Amino acid sequence: MKKFFFTLIFCTTAAITAIFAQTNPQQNKNTIQDNSIVAPESLNEHLATLLHEWQIDFSKSDNTCRQGMNVVFHDSVYTRRLYDMPTVMEMSFNHVVRQYIDMYANRRRDMVGYMLTIGRYYFPMFEEALDKYGLPLELKYLPVIESALNPIAVSRVGATGLWQFMLRTGQGYGLQVNSLVDERRDPYKATEAAVRYLRDLYAIYNDWNLVIAAYNCGPGNVNKAIARSGGKQDYWEIYYNLPRETRGYVPAFIAANYIMNFYDSHNICPIESYQDMTALDTVHVSNQVHFNQISEVLNIPLSDIRRWNPQFKKDMVPGNFQSYSLVLPTNKVYAFLENEDEIMSFRRGDYMAHRENTDRYLSGTSSGAAVSGDNAANVYYRVRRGDNLSRIASRNRVTVAQLRSWNNLRSTRISVGQNLIVQKRAVAPAPQQPAETTLAQQTNNPEAATRTVNEYYRVRRGDNLGRIAQQNRVTVAQLKSWNGLRSDNIAVGKNLIVKKNTVVVEQPKPAEEISETQTTNREGSGIISNYLKEQLGVSETNDEETEVISDGEEE
């Protein structure tokens, strides 16, 4: 009976202790066991998505090492390995850290294999910036949990790049963001900004665990957690007062440091790529250029240029506005400098869709074709110090070949003070008299009969009344009047009257001179004409009008 009584007391005490531990989880930071943690967003990304966004070809990899089965160690092994790492930051072990180590070593081991290879390109860059500002080098693994080393990663709340900067924070640290450029995606500039941000956070908290917690959820949330914990300044003591995602952030960071140093102990090996990601250099570009121009002239795969320059969102270096750094292989940098003029002018009209001046369209004197002769007015530019043909051509949206042709240049050399023709703008032609008046003047016989011949155009996809009127040298009002249109809407396939020409009609011969054969032919022509009218959907206007279909439309 006594034995049963003591057993009951022991079980009851154990149950009360367990309940107390659950209600007071922060009583012992070494016994933290959190089953409600949320893994950083990058760790939940599908591997197929990451392989696409990394833009690195692993298909031709030839690994001498093969991934084996994961090896699980006792907690004491993890504890000792973390404690012995030569780091400034505290790498303490607990059961939450263990969950993340297991995740990296087991479920996400393939991702780790790829990141080990990608890290050979990024980690030296991170270390150089961290060393420059005197920060712990182990912070180089922060982008592993922030973005999985994906420079174009975008979180569900809009954080972007390797270091996952929010828009305002990035702009606050000098990163430019506009429609064409997002420097949060620039590995070099974003790394510089992130290191400065981490340094500023350390000046506030003087504790690296709190710093990276604040990097994740913002200083405001960390300050609230400190206040709710009674002013405690230790990450593990304010753990349960932090947002759920941030609770897993520091443990995930510690686990990332562990797996990147002891991956081989878990039979993980780098998944090699045949692509060289280290022999790169930068060139400053001050002119607008499209990646396709560089790719085609220098014979560089477009995907490689994108991978080296993820900050350019639309495959275009804006130029003109300011100078930008373009990353290329070292051997291609010299080729770029030698062929810069050719690159800038290569198929420029295809890749640079923006027009600098559209006055000629408003004046109705251009259909988009090149202007020349009496309808062209030259626009001149005086060469300044530092100018070259490529830069002048880029500013004026023309090609170097056009500049050389207009100015009779035998080479690309120009001198300061020289006046160059840089554009040929259309000049509105003198108004012409209507065709009816011209015909009446040309006809000596005042009694000569005339009739109206309509010229038709079949509407194509993408057409509008303005474009059709411009092509046919008429006004939109005339088109609407001739075709009985009440609005500017036109349907694809509709036949529009685009011109009304007046022609002189020969006087009919006496009836007795018309042969029977001619009468038969006329009747046959009438039958064919009526059939074509039905097929083309042309409605009869009046007996005095004849239809002519423009050859602009192919059947």
C-alpha cells in the first residue's frame, strides 16, 4: 500500500512539473522545445523553382561524390561541434536547433548540395564585405535562410534579393529601385547595404542573436518582446514573446552554420556545375543597351548575362540616366569595350521600342517609315568633349550606321565642335488639291463624264482609324464619313473606303457598234464582280461607284 502511495505521489508530481514547464517555457533556455515553429520562407521553396531562378545548368555535372544516406548523431555531438566552431557569435544547441539540423541533413539535403556549389561564388563576396566593416564572417550564411542564395527571390510580403530587403529599408541604405532596375537584387550592392544594416542593428542591441532576430522581424517587434519579457536582453529568454517565424530564425541560422561546415559528416556533397562562376569582372555602361544586343554580338548565352546581372529586371541596362556596372566574364569585358559601338547599334530598333520624339505622328506626316528627300528636315548636334558616335546615336534613338551615312563619315572618329546630323524629321507636305478638281482641270472637255472609284482596305489585327488614315494620307473624319461610322471602333476583316478617286469615263459608243461578244463579256464580268462583292462583304453604295480592294491584305 505504501509503495502504491509513493508511486501515485511521484506520478502526480511529474505531471504537475510537466504542466508548469509548459506554462513557463522560458524558465530554462536549455530545455526549449517548440513544436509550433515556422521555418523561414526560403526553406519551403520548391527545388525545381530554385533551379530555374538560380539559372545555373547542373544537367552536365559530373560528380565524383555521390549523395549517401544521412547519418544521425547524438545531441552531445552536435553540441560539441557547434561549441567548437571558431565564431564570434554564440552557436548554442537546443532541441529547436536540432529540428533544423535534421531538416537540412535529411529533407532538404538536395538543396544543401546545390547551395554548396552556389556558395563558392557568393560566400567570398559576403566575407569581403563583412571583413571590411569588422563583422563576424559567420554572417555570410544569413542569405542561406533568407533567400536560399536566390538573388531574385521575392517573399510574400515583397522582401527581395539575396538579403531580402523590404523596399523602404533598401532605399534607406542607398539601393535604387525603379521599373528597370532593382538593386536589392544586385549581389554586390545589396551585400554592402545588408552589412551596414547589420552593423547599425548591433549598435542598438550589442547582441548578435538579437541583431539577426531584428533583421528578420524588425527592431520594433524585438523591442516589444524585450518589454514583454521584463526587459531581458537574451534571445532565448524572450523567445516565446517573438513572432512565430522569428522564433525559428536564429535556430535556422545556427543550423545553417552547422550544415555548411559538417555537410560531409552527413554524406552530403556539392552538386557540381560545369559553368564557371568565378572569373567575372565589371564594366561601366553609360548608354542604354539590351541584353540581347550583348548576347548576339559577343556570343554569350542570355541566361548567363541574366544570372550575372539580376538587378536589371527587364534585360536592359538603362544607361543615359547614369552609369551602371555590368558583370561579364573577364575575357568578354575586353571584347565588350572593343565592340561597344557595334553592340549599341546592333538591331537597336528591335530592342529599344521607346521613341524620343513623336511630333511627326501628331502632324500626320509620318507612317513610321524613314523620311528623306524634300520631306525631311535635318536636326543637328554639336559634338562635345567626351562624345562618341555610339553615345550620340543612343541619345537620338538612331544607329551609328545612320549617323555615318547622313554625315558622310568614313570612320567613327569625330572632333569636338563638329556639327552632326543626328535626326531627319518629317516636314508636312504642301496640301494637295482634291482629285476631283485636278481631273476637271486636266479634262479639256467640260462635258466629259466622270465617276467616283472607291479604294478599299481590309482591317487587320492591331489596326485603328488613326493608323489607317495616316497610311492613306486622309483624315479620320473622312474615313468615318465615307464609311458611315459613328465611333472609332472597327472590326478585323471589315472593308473600309480609304480613298475616293474621280476618273474620266469614255463616252459610250453607239449601240450598233457593240458586238454580241462584247455584251456577253460585260454580263460575265458583272456576275464575277457581284460574287466578289458578296465574298468580301462590300455593300453597294450607288450606281456611279466602283470598288478597288487595296493590296495591303492577303487572302
